[in-house]
Amino acid sequence: MSEFSQATGKALPATGRLGGARSVDDSATRFWRRVYALVAFFLLVANLRPALTSVGPMLAVIRSDLGLSGAAAGLLPTLPLLIFAIFSPLARLGQVFGIERTLAACLGLIAAGIAVRSQGSTIALFGGTVIFAIGIGVANVLVPSVIKRDFPNRVGSMTTAYVMVMTLVGAAATGLAVPLATHLAGGWRSSLAAWAGFAMLSLLCWLPVTYKSDAPVASPPADERAAARPIWRSALAWQVSLYMGLQFFIYYVMITWIPLFLADHGVSRAEAGWLLSLYQTMTLAIGVIAPTLLRRGRDQRPLAVIASLITALSILGLTLAPDLAIWWLILGGASFGVTFILAFALIGMRSTDHRRAASLSTMAQASAYLIAAAGPVAFGWLHDLTANWTVPMVTLMMIAVIHALTGLGAGRNGQV
């Protein structure tokens, strides 16, 4: 988004009335273009979660309506994560067609995939999921690169704003899933399809940004590419990837299985959806202080470790005292907000420029989503194997403790 990074500067002294008016008009035009580009950017990132988070509260209904087996129902929330891991390297198309145009294509895929998924057949359900997951997976990689490119000195605050918007809309999609299905004629199909319209609206708002964007990103000179150390040879890059992967592992287990966990402990389906929304919207509360936390020096190890240990505590609390679920979800949501924001912010903080940020983002997210894909499946398998919630919940708590240990490496000062 070249409009983001244009300097405002001061208008040149006017030699006459026309010159002065033209300078003011040009300055005002540049300002409003930047504002429009920023709004369009946040509309774009608002589409990176609803297609995923709207499924959890509807999973039991979808399974019953389409006659899905337990394995097929478990695959539905896991499939996007596998697609993210496989197709995230397609983010390199941003160097060929330009980042803005590639992101426009991502929005188109998201809208089309959601529409196909909502047609009502098993084939459409999984086929549409693959389509929108490709769009989300590529956009996930490109957005941190855009932030590093256009806001190199404000990576923490812009990442916080980006994650807050993404999480807020994702939480809204979770909470609205059941009410939309109840009040719309098409039931769960209409509930899911509503987000295709939102994606199309966002695409229409994004298109003017692509027309004004710079030419496709040129590759760095051959000697510069030769001098750059391969990202996969960096221990720090692998630590960032593992930190993000375990964070995603915990997150996707929570949004997939916590509604069913709560239902088994006497909570209604609609209330479970809103409690999960509360868990996700706690990111907003954390977002107020996150930029300050991220700016406290170049070492994020204390923040990474403490937040992960609080996550472990909240999972233990849910296991031992599920009747206090609202308080444990508030606590876990607050720690989730910190680790979620930090996982994305580390991509910019640990890279030297936007090209390295793109490489680190590709590696981290491909690895992270591959790790995360195992989460809902493994958790469900443990639940089926033991016929209770205790073993899978304690295992998830142990994953959170391991996540804290990975923060010791990913949070240390350094760049790749």
C-alpha cells in the first residue's frame, strides 16, 4: 500500500494564490488517499477469520444435517489449517503481480469459497472450504509484510490494530452464527453465506487501492539475494515459527472444541457461542496496552513466557472448575490476546526489512498452520479415546507450558 508510506511533508511556499491552493489541495488529496487505504486495509484483514470462526457453533447442526461422520466433522475445522500450510508459499505471487493485487485476488477467493461452501452439499462444504482457505492463507502471509514495509517504526502498534480488527470480527462471527441460523430462512447455510457478502464489499473497497499501487515488487539484485542467509537456516526463525505454531495449536483447539466442552457441562449452544466470542474479544482489552508492552525494549521473553503460563492456568481452571467458565475464559482470552499479537509482531520485529519479513512470514505461518492442524484432531482423538475431557484438557495445558518455553527463544533480541 504505497499510500500508507507516503510522507506528508510540508507544502512548498506558494508563489501565488493558485500555487498555494494547489499545494493545499494536493496535500489534502494525499491525506484522504492514505485514510482510504488504511480503512480498506482493515476491511481486508477483517475477512481473515469469520469464515473459520463461524463454523464452531454450527458444527453439530452441520454434522447432523449432512450426516457427516465424526472424522469428517473433525476434518472441517482442520482442513483450512492444512491448506494454509500448503499454499502459503503462493504469497510469492506478491513479488510478481504486486502485493495489493495479490491481496485483491485473495479477497475474491474468500468470497467465492464461502459462497460455494454454503450451497448445502458435502462436496460444496469441503470444496468451498479449500477455496477460501487458499485466499486466507496467502493473505495471512502478506499482511505482516505490508506492515513491515509501510510502518517499519510502528510494527507493534500496527500489528496490534490488525490483530484486534481480525479478532473482533472473528468473535462477532462466532457469536452471530446461531442467531443468524435461527432467523434466516436458509438456517446454517445462510448463516455461513452472510460472510461472502462482507468479503465482496471489502473487495470493492480494496480495488481502488490496487489501481493506485506501485508496480509489482521487483526482486532484489542477484548479489543481494546471494548475500542473504536462507531463512530456514536461522535458529531464531525456527523459534519464531514454533512459538506461532503452538499458539495457533491452542487457539484452534479452543475455538473448535470449547463450545462442545461447555455444552457437556450444562451450557446452551447459543450461550457457548457467546462465551467463545468473549474469549476472542478479550484481545480488544489487551490491545489497549499491547503496543506499550511490545515497545518495552527489544527483548520480549518475559512477556512471551508470562502470557503463555497464564494460558496454562486458564485451561487448568476450566478443567477443575467449569462452572466458573466465564472467568477462566476472560483470563485465557487476555493471555490469548498477548500471545496472538506477539506471534504476529515477532515476524516484523525479528526481520530486517519487508522482504525478509515476507520470507519469515511464509516460513513461520506454513510451519505454524501445519502444527495447528494437528490440534483439533489430536484433541478430539484424546476425547474419544478416554471418553472424558480431563486428559485432553490437561494435555492442552502442557502444550501451553511448552509454548512458554519456546518464548524464551522467540522473544530474545535479534533479527534474521
